[in-house]
Amino acid sequence: YLKGVSLIICTNRGVLEAAHNLMISEDQYERDDAWTKVRKVIQAFIEGNAIPSFSVGPDNSRAPFSEVAISTAVLDNSSLLLNSDAFSKLIDRAVDPDRWSACSSCGVADYCPWKLNRDTLADNAGKESTLKILSQAEAFDGQVIVFRGALAFLSYLLAGCPRDYRDSETPCEWAHRKFNEKDYFSLLSRRIYMQFF
């Protein structure tokens, strides 16, 4: 509530659409001047039009601004691979040795696909090869890899798919179970070169 403070909001497009749909379905929002202005902003964003600024009125003592200027940065159409090192930095953080220190005393580490995938990505050649394959897939598919997709892919490589786990089983417990069951195919099929397919 201090003057000169900017508010940065990160949200999914679906959240904005849900808010917009709520506002056009409720009579109370039709009569509220502030919500009418907000609705116009959301509508412009959804339709890809310029985002309008609006005045809150000089007589509004609660307002920290007399005018609200709104701008947006759409993140769902910007590649993390094209002219960017964002994906590379995400990998570096994900494979940080401190985050994997527990693996040093694990008897299954040499067979665990998550640890082995981590080691592949921690190696410069392995990381560069992975980024190159993803860049080619992005070019051939025409679908850019955005932040959410990058995080999901890294999670898939380093922790697998929750649907594979029993109840509250962790990725580590899954690897131990598969090893103890001598289910080596399941372990191999989670290696990075298999998961690309």
C-alpha cells in the first residue's frame, strides 16, 4: 500500500480466463467500476490486444496510484532454448551435487536411473547433447519448450512419473524395489536415452 510499489503477478492464462468468466456471469461485477476495468484488461490479454491503462480516480484515498499502467510478458510462446541459456541453468541447478549427496551412500546408485540421468546431465557433453536433441525436437515439432515444460521434463528425467509409484512410494524407493525385484528392464527404460522416445 505504499506509493510507487509495483506488483508483479505470474499466472496461468487459464486462471485469467476463469476470472473473466466469473466476472461476466455475476451481476455484482457488472455494477462495480473497478471490476469492469479489470475485466477489460483480462479481455484484452486473452484476445492478444494491447493492454489498456486505467485511472483509479484522484478521489480514491485507498489507491496508491492515480493511474494503473499494465504490461505483460507472455511466457508460453518463448523458447527456453532459442538464444537463451535458461534451460541450461535449470539443468545446472537440478544436478547440483549438494542435492544428490544422499546417493553417495546408496547401494543402488549404480543402477538407479535417476542418479545415472543426473550424472549424464552433470557431464558437459551429456548436457549439451541433451539440449541439442531438445532444440531439434523443438524445431521439427514446431512446439516451443517453455518454462513449465522444461521443469516437467527435468522432473521426468530425474524423478520419473508418479503414476509408476505405489501409494506414497518415493523415486528412491521405486528404484530400490525394482532392483530388489531384479526388474532391470524398468530401470533401463528410465534412462535418459530411453525417455527421449
